[in-house]
Amino acid sequence: MASNSADAPRLPPLAQDARDALSAAVPANESFSYDRAYTILAEEEDLSQPAADDILERLLLRGHLYEVDGELRLTERAQASE
């Protein structure tokens, strides 16, 4: 069986939905605060802050988000997945 090591494991459906909600709400190449992410995820996915924290951590660990100076950004991978 051939595998492509460049392909990351698929995100769980809730994380995919959260990534899609962030991608739709935040313009490409724009940074956003954790508070804005919490607001987007609460409004679009009905997630509490602790649940949003878990999803954001998963997106960070899987390379769909990155953090610089306390601000979040979507990676090109996340934007291309729309």
C-alpha cells in the first residue's frame, strides 16, 4: 500500500467544521486573536470556550493554524482546504 507522507491525517469532523468556519470568517493572510476565534466558533459551531480551546490546539498541532505573538493565522493548507 502506497502512502503519501506529505498528507496529514484527516481532521475529525468537528475540527474540520471549525477550520472551515475560521477560514470563512477571516480574510486570507490576516491574523486574529484567540478572542475572535472563540467568538467565531461560538457563533458558527456553538462551541464553548473550553471546547474551542481544544479544537484550536488540535488545529495548531496539525498545522492548520500557527501562532505569532499571541495572534493566530490560518496556514495555506487550511485556506486551500476550503
